[in-house]
Amino acid sequence: MSTSAPSPTLKEIAEIAGVSVGTVSAALNDRPTVSPETRARVMDVAISLGYAFKLKPRQQNDMQIGVIGLLIKHDLGLAWNINPFYSRIQLGVTNTCQRHNISLMVANIEVDASNHPVQWPAMIDQQKIDGLIMAGAFIDDTVQMVRRKSDLPIVLVDSYAPNLQCDSIVTDNLGGARKAVTYLIENGHTRIGLAGWNPLSPPSIHQRKRGYLETLSEYGLSPFIVETELSRLGGQEAAWKLLGHERQVTALFCCNDETAIGALNAIRELGLKVPQDISIIGFDNIDLAGETTPALTTIHVHKSWMGSLGVQALIERARNPLQPKITTVLSTDLVIRDSVAHPSF
């Protein structure tokens, strides 16, 4: 007989969130004595740890949402691995559905090189859901196709559809990139490379590149950009090009942690050390970022919180279908670990 893992205690949540047990209790019970920033941090930790929230009785105006569908994008031809970013978003969706006594169906949708669906999941074709969360960078045409196939409220998570009337939950990618590059500059770096961007990158990565360029421009510094895919292989390629024949940069800003991990591996192969010879900073703060050698300095994205807010936005949209389009932008946090130091040359 299988048993579920025990729910974390308030003390465990408090230790990770860096607050008191009383603050955790107040945040989880939605008391007004807790600031929005602290409440967000506590809820993010609680959701990540699988805290068992008390179920709320279904209100009369909640009845429109009995089953939520979570649709996660997957690029055709890529291996089916657990995505460290979207798995956290899924965790936030799952826990918040449990809190509201809502059933959840999860499916992947494969898209081709043009970001168009290859095949539709059964939950959409057979209209088994009352509302849909789409996680990932979908183009407007794909979102519009979903709307035509099923007249459902849709919320986009980590996705943009500026020409459609869809609520969105996104990250302040521009601000996060500015934090990362500013931190490198404050540590004495003036030659900073960018890895993990290319012209076909999703909007979130274009925003991270924009934050990189804007910050360098403000300090009168020149960019060093290597166009690569957003992956470990992309990070390896960027490191080889920027450091292989001559050390063109003293630091790398990688557009996500997977790219940064690839760069770490390549730098090790080149006989260089992080951060003694080259500094690296990532983006997303996936679980593995704290386990690399050295541990990766990165920008924390509130991934579980994005999923949780996606569910809440869907419930609110079902209650008030005529309300204006709402885009929620979540702030980011700089997580300082061991991969950044002052340049050695």
C-alpha cells in the first residue's frame, strides 16, 4: 500500500523562507499583517515542499471550473525528459487545484519548428475540461487554434499573446537580466558574454538579452554575444567560442541555468576554473543550480508561484468573463552562490 509523503511543518517552511513560524502561519491563512513580498516567498516555499493546504468549500460561483487542463509545450524531436522549469510550474498548479478542490488533467502538446501543434491532446479534442492553462512559449496562432477548438477560458503561463484577449502570468525577465549583469559589473567585470540566445528564441529570452544589452549600454560596455540554442550544448558552444582560442570575456551571463551548466562543463574541459578564471551567472534557479560545482549564482524565478497564480487567474476569469485582460508580472531575486568573483586579469 502506497502512502503520500508527509506535509512539511510550519517550522520547515519558516527555515527555508527565512521567516518566523508565526509569519508562516499568518501568510498561509491570508492575514493582512504579512507583506505581499513575504507572503509570496512563504507560499512559494510551501507549494514547492508540497504543503497540504486545507480544501476550500466550493463556492457557487466556482462551479464553472470543475476540471482544469494544463497544457505544456514540447518541441518535436526533443527527448522526453522532465523539464526542471515547467515541472515546478506544474507543482504549483497541482497544489492550488487541490486547495480549491478542482480536478486537474495534464498533457503535453508537441509543436513543430514553426511552433504549430502536431497533434491535439484528447482533453481538448474531447472537451473534457472547464478551463485551460497553457505553459510555454506558444505563438498567437496556436492559442487561437485552441480557442476555436474549445470555447474555454485560457490563461497563459510563461507565455505571451499580445494580440489576444488572454490573461498571462509572466516573469520580469528584463529586470532579472539587469540584476544579473549589474551584479557582474559590481564585481569588476567589464567584458561579459551572453549565451543561450538566438533570433528564434522565445520572447522571454529576447527580454533577457534586452536586459543584458541595456545594462551594458548604461555602463558604456560592449556586448559579446554568441548565438546558441538554449541548452547545455548551447552553453558549451558559447564557452568554446569566447574562451577557446583566447579569453575574450571574464564573465558569462547565461539565459537559463541549463545553458550555464553546459558552460561550466566546457570551461572545465578547457582547463579553466570557475570563478577564479571566469565567472558565470544563470537564470531560473532550477534545483540543480545549487548542486553544481561550484554552486551556480543565478536569478530565481518563482516557478511554483507562476503555476499557482495561473489557477487563481483561471478561476477569476470564469467568475468574471468580461473583466479586462490581465497580465501578472512576477519579480525575480538574485541568488548569490559561488560562481562569481572578481576577474583575475
